[in-house]
Amino acid sequence: MTDKEDLKKEKKGKGKSKVVCGYPISIFFIVVNEFCERFSYYGMRAVLVLYFKYFLQWDDDLATSIYHTFVALCYLTPILGAIVADSWLGKFKTIIYLSVVYAIGQVALAVSAIHDITDSDRDGTPNNMTFHVVLSMVGLFLIALGTGGIKPCVSAFGGDQFADHQERQRRTFFSVFYLCINGGSLLSTIITPILRGQTCGIHTQQKCYALAFGVPAALMVVSLVVFIMGSGMYYKAKPEGNIMMSVCKCIGFAIKNRYRHRSKAHPKREHWMDWAEGEI
């Protein structure tokens, strides 16, 4: 039996969930998970620069630099997430583990926005700003790792839930999936600034960044819980290796052989990548 036949047999026999209106129930957990996660990310990001400027008291240049560094990290870490999912953990475990990291980061950021923690003289200003800066930076790093790491996995994992003959249902799923992404981002960018505009505090009333970050943190926890609830219904494809890693290994093998066999005893190759022939 070929590997392709084994894969088809495995997909038919494992992770098969009940079907409602032609769609596997498992995708509903994935769609809700994505909506909550996008609400969490864009909601937090909507007030992040304001938090830098008015809570951490950074100037415009520093606030802008850190903000864009964070956004850049969020779009670089998907490469790491894809490699981990394809080569070692698989999509399901990668989503679970990195969502936990993501949720911890959101909670850390929310806690860093509670000014009463270090406001020992009760004047409304944190006395140990270093604590808030360090905790918020740790939180943002974990968020970047989490949101970027799961980005290439969730949509692909949703597509895995459909059998080969369910092309129409798969197309509809992706339409709804991206609708949830945009819906979550739209609602969060409206709601989170309103939450930030509230006042809160034990000793003094300040703009409530803790609430503005706390609600997205809660939504991220909900996202994780919902995703785990569907665990028994998912089809979980095994990792088959990452194409980027294979390409890098192939290039490295070609370069190594090219310089190892430079003597005339070895015939020249038409292209330097031909030295990777033994690896392929």
C-alpha cells in the first residue's frame, strides 16, 4: 500500500466528526476560535500606542518604533510556526501550545496595565515603571510568538477537516473563516477604545488600560477553551516535514558537495545544484 493510500485510509478512519448540513461539526469550533483570537489580537493592538504614550510615558518615536517592531515580529513568527507544525508537532498541537503562550502574553500585558500594583504613594502614577515596561515587553513578545505561530496553522487545520469530495463546503468554510477574521477585528477596534475610555483603579481613577487589555486576554482564553472542546472531533494530520527545511537541506548538501569534490577526479556539473542529486 502506498503512502498516499495510507493517508487516504487514515483520513477516512480518524477524527471523523458528525455532519450538520453537510459540514463537519469540528469546523464550528475552529471558526469560533478564530473569531475570538482575532478579536483578542486587534483589540489589544487598537490601544497599544496609547498605552505606550500615556501609561508608560514614552515619546512618539519610541512608541512608534516598539509598535512596528511588535507588528513585524507578528508577521515573521508564522515561518517558525509553519516549520514546527510541519516538521515536529503537527497543526493541532502547535495551535494548542502556542495559544497557551499567546494567552499568557495577553494576561501579562493586562497585568502590566494595572497602575495600582506599584502605586505605593497612591498618586495615580506607578512608582516602579521598570516593572510595567518589562512585563509588557515580555507579554508582547509572547503574543507575537503565539499569534504568528498559529497563523499558518488554523486555516490549514480547518481545511483538513473536509474530505476530498467536499470542495464546495471547504470553499464556504474559508469564506466564513475570513468573515470571522474581519468581524472580530472590526468589533474589537470599536469596543476596545471604548473600554480604554472607562476609568478604573483602587486608589485613583485612571484610563482603564487594564480593562482594554483584559477583555482581549479573556477572549484569548475563551478561544483556547473552545478549540480544546472540539479536540475529539478533529482530523489531526501527522507532520510530514516542512518544504522550506527540505529546500535548505538540499541547498546545504549541494554547497557541501560542490566544495568537497573540487578535484578533476569528479566531473563538472551543469548547475551547482546538481551536486545535491544524492540528497534528492
